Amino acid sequence: MPRRKATWDGKSILTAILISLLIAIFVPYGFVSIPILVIIIIHQTLLRLIFRGPSKRSRVLSEPGWDLVHTINDGVDVYGFLNFQDQEADLVVFIHGWQSSSEKFIERMKIFNDRGLHTFAVDMRGHGIAPETAEWTAGKVIGDVKAILASIDYSKVRNVHFYGHSLGAFVCLGMQHERHHGLWKERCATVILESPMVAYSPIMEEMSGKISFLLPLLKKWAMKGFAKIHPEIVGLEWKDIDIPSWGLPNVPILLLQSANDRRLGRYHYDLLMDQDVEIHPHLLESLTHSKNRVNEERDDLIRKWIDEMIL
């Protein structure tokens, strides 16, 4: 099995099925191989569910003014969309949410562009223009974002700011962990989080559904899978995939939270508010978790943040 892979491929599973059948047929008491095979298949099926990628894609950004940027991270193509101003300015990096794409950020990016700022949106693996990945993790996306940020020219960039929505916020926070380095981090000045996901634990609980009684076992399998996919992270524990261990910035945070978030609820907001960091929180009654390309209440707060904290 490849070093950075948690699940078996189809060939390996078919081989296991064939061997089990042969043992059951030709070896005395070989029928015991059948229940073992069933356990293996269940294990592999659940692992695939844990590390599955998005089931659908949003549109690819094709707006005039944004140039396609490409780099490669560990053999995988990484794509972003860059709008550089002619003059020196701050750069705002946008990370979208699950089954979304950079295209969803056009209206929000234009708010920053209109204030003279550079904007750069990155498509996660399996989203927008980015290629599929066999096993999806936020850790892979963090590696991709770091790689593409390292590929751009910073000669006209002063400070760097991050804007993450939902799962994109989880990526933005994870990049703040001390294990991650780069010019983007040295110049990081503020972080904007919109209806953020800040912990993986409740997502795993939601995924377990009717087999929640297996949650302790699923957590154990998930951590072993994470360790195989990301061997560079030594001593990974379950607490490390939730804040504060996952990552927190030491710069001001603008928190724009949907007051009636039907996707993530208030758990993530409350957990973030409990942290010892500088947060400027706003609970917005008019803001929905998604389908919110334009929201006057949120957009006015963004403009105010730009004027008071960025410019």
C-alpha cells in the first residue's frame, strides 16, 4: 500500500475477495475467512466514507480580471485565480467551502478590489477547476494553498489577509499552526471567517449517523488514516483536528456568522468565541450559510473592516 494512502484500491480489495474465496473452498475450516473478509470490506467502506471527496462541483471562475495561476504540489495540479492591482497593495486570499468554488467569491472579491487590494482565490481539490483526489483531507488542501502562495510574486504585496467561508475557514485556521511557514504567514495581518467550521469532531459525529455507536472505532480508524496520509505530522491526536490545537491566528479576526446557520449551527461559533484570541464577532440575522453571494449587512461590515483594519 502506498505510504500516503489510508484505503485499499479496487485491485487490492478484489485480490482479498479472491484469496478468501479460495481459502473457504480449498482449506479445511477455511470458511472462517469469510467473516474476516466482511470485516475488511466494512472497514474499507467506512474509511472511504471518512475520506471521500465532494460529490458535485460548482462553476469554474471565468470572470475577466482574474488570471489563472497554476502550480504542482506533490504531483497534484493546484489552481488559483489572481487579480493584481497595478500598485503595491495588501493581498486577500480566499478559500471557499465544501462543494463550492472560487467563482462564488466574485462579488465579495470585488469589494476588496474596489478598495485597491489584490485578491487571490484558490480552488480546493475536487472543487472548481481542481483535479479529484483519491482521499480528501483538509491537510492536503493546506499543502496546496501553501504551494500556490509560494509560487506568486510578492514584490507588490504588503500584508496578506485570509478570507475563509465554512470549510475554507477551517483551512485558513489550520494554516496558522506553527508547523506551517512561508512569506504569506510572516505578512499575515488579519483573518476574516464567514460562518466558519473550526472543528472536525462534530462533522465526524454527523457522518456516523445511524452507526454512532461505532464512533469511538471510527475516530480510531480516522486517526490511523490521517497518520498514513500525512506521515509528516508526528503524534497526531484527536484533539488536534479541533481548535485550538488545529490552529489559531495571533492577528485580529473578523467573524461574520449566520445567526440562523442551518448547516453548522452555533457550535463552531461558540467554540471560536471561547478562544483567547482577538475576535470582532457579528451575528447576522440576514446572512444564510450559503447562497449568499451578496448580503448588504455582511458586505457593509467587510467594507468597514477594510477601511479600519487593512487600509
